[in-house]
Amino acid sequence: MSRSFRVAPGGSLSGTLRVPGDKSISHRSVMLGAIADGVTEITGFLEGADAISTMEIFRAMGVRIDGPQGGRVTVHGVGLHGLRAPVGPLDCGNAGTAMRLLMGLLAGQRFESTLVGDESLSKRPMRRVAEPLAAMGARIETRDGCPPVRILPVAALQGIRYQLPMASAQVKSALLLAGLYARGETTVVEPAPTRDHTERMLGGFGVAVRRDGAAVTLRGGQSLRATAIDVPADISSAAFFLAGASIAPGSDLVLEHVGMNPTRTGIVDILRLMGADIEVRNEHEVGGEPVADLRVRAAALRGIAVPPELVPLAIDEFPALFVAAACARGRTVVTGAAELRVKESDRIAVMAEGLRTLGVDATPTPDGMVIEGRGEQAAVFAPGAVHAHADHRIAMSFAMAALRAEGELAVHDATHVATSFPGFEALARSAGLRIEGRSQA
């Protein structure tokens, strides 16, 4: 079943809304709760397909998980060595985060496992996780570097010091999870800061994690203690509304309880550099994660050269940022974002293709894009149809582009939006986006 959007042009975004729970934190809360001692209570859990895939995988390995029910999940932990061998392949669906993190966690188990995914995930690269895990002694087989991923049991893993060749929270997290099962210490050195949810949450479960500059270290064999986790609203999901309200005249929107982890706020920093009017209010901390309400109002954006140090802090939000850049005055240049080419789609190529289809001068580069903004025009985007190539973030970003279009936009291949943002269409309509979803067999 494929899905597409039709979005009428114009309008603005207003009101107060809360986007679904953070996907990164939801994944990790189940994973760590499953290997902890005791019962972990989770609230605000993202009830999307990706996070549900992670729950089902741990159920298949003998973990009792109650829920989700209204964002509440209860995980009955089995301890560090309590997982049981699954009877068949573990299906990650479209969840690349789940697969890469599970490669690390399963590398230290005493049983064989195989990770599979849907057609899209089966094309995504896993070698950059498999190779450093192999240096720890793991035995991992892939199909030309892509899923399915077969993980064979080994006598023991050995802690290593590993310098990441490119900033990647997923690779870092996989190595740290494998490090729980390794002899000695495991250290991951980052070339640039990436999201640190794994380190924060490990600490919440009682694991000693040491940060020394760009290096993160933990000692193997530490037990995890069950805890309570309140998942904040996902800033990656808020990004579409931050960009949409910034570009649509007359917009005034409040996004509640948004996760403001400093390794994830690149979207706010970049939009502000472009002239966005974003106010951070009601700042506080929940379960070790900073949260706040964000008020965003329409503003005249300007093109910028995105600072390289902010790129890893907004890597998942660039589809929305590319749409905002098209609505800015002047040129926006993005470099150092090569990781965008190995997401659910090649986001550099797909976004450039879609922007050009809608009349925007967008030039892809090996590690980014150059966009000539058309912010001086009331209608930035020509009417037309774009293809999201089954990439949920691209589909939602182009839906927001209709706010500055001169005619209806059709967004095809929007099938996987529910993996990260269940209820997107209804929430967007409640804020003022004139969106209609259609399913075809």
C-alpha cells in the first residue's frame, strides 16, 4: 500500500501542539530497559512503526513488554545476559537506527541472530558498523555490506579505542552497546559532536560513562538498573513545523515539551542564523534530557553558509532546512553533510531533484547542496508533483513547501511517514496545513 499527499497552496501555521515522542530515545529506552535488572517504566513513547519494530524484536528474544498504551510502555528487564535466542530473523522494518544499534548489542550475545529489514533498509550500508565491531572480535556477515546482517556468537569481545571516520551517533552507540559485553574499556573518539542520548541514558541506568573531550569511554561488564524514562517530543518531528511556520506569512505556533538536547538543536541554531524568530520558553530537565516549549513566528529568512560544526547536530533535519533555504533571500550553502547520502534515501539527490521540479535552483554536491533562495517572491514553489522515494522526512518537508507554493503540490511515495511521525497529517491540518493523504494499492 503506497501513500501520497496532496497539499493546497498557501495558509499559515498557528496554535499549540505537541509532536510525538523522540524516536532516538524511544528506541534506546526499550533496548536498555530490556537488558537492565528490574522493570523500566516509559512514558511519552513514540508509537510509530520504527519504535514498534524494536519492541517486537526484544519480545522475540524473551523480554516481556507491556504496551504501548497512550505512550506508556513497561519493560520487564532480563539483565545483561538474559536475552534468549530468537526462533527466526529479527525484522527491523524501516528502522536503520534499530538495526545499527542492535548490531552492537547482539554482537556480545551467546546466540546467533539475523537482522532483516524492508526493501528500503535492505539497501542501506551496514559495513561502517560491522567493521569496527569486527575489530572488537565480533563475527558479522552482510550481503555486500547491506542487510540482512548475520551475527554469530563469539567467546568474548575485546574493548578497543576507535576513531570514527565520520560523525555518526549510530556507529558510536553500536560500539558502546557492544562495549557493555567486552573485556576492558571501549572508547569511541568523535570527529565532531553527535547526539549523546546513548551516553545519557546509560548513565540513567547506572552505567559509568566517561567523557574526555571528543572521547567517550565505558568499561565492559557493568549491570544496568531499571529506571523511569519520560520521552520528550522529538525535535526532528518538530523541525517540519519550525521550518513551515518560519516560511509561511502570518504563522505563530507553539511546540510543547520539545527535547532540547544540545547535540540535537542544530535545526534551531541554523534557522536562527537564517533570521528565524524562534523563542525558547519553559526550559527544564526531564530524566536527564533538557526540554522546552518553542514559539516560532514567520520571519524573512536569508541564505547562509551553514557552519560545519552545526551540520552533525541537524543531520536528520536537513530536508526541512532545504525547504526553508529555498524560501530565504540569497544563497544557502551546505557542506560536510555526506551522511545524508546514506539515509532512508540519498537525501541530497532526492531533495535537489524535488526542489528543481518545483522551480528552485538547487545544485547537489558530493557532501551537500547549494540553493539559490527565492524568498523575495510570495510564491516560491511552482505547482507540481515530487517523489519522496519512500523517505518519510522528505515527504513531510515537501508537504510544508506548499505553504509558499503558487498551486497544489503532490508528494508521492510518502509511505513511511508513520514510521517516525504517526498522526502527521491530522496534526498538520490542526495547525493550518491544507493536506490530504491518499492510499493506493
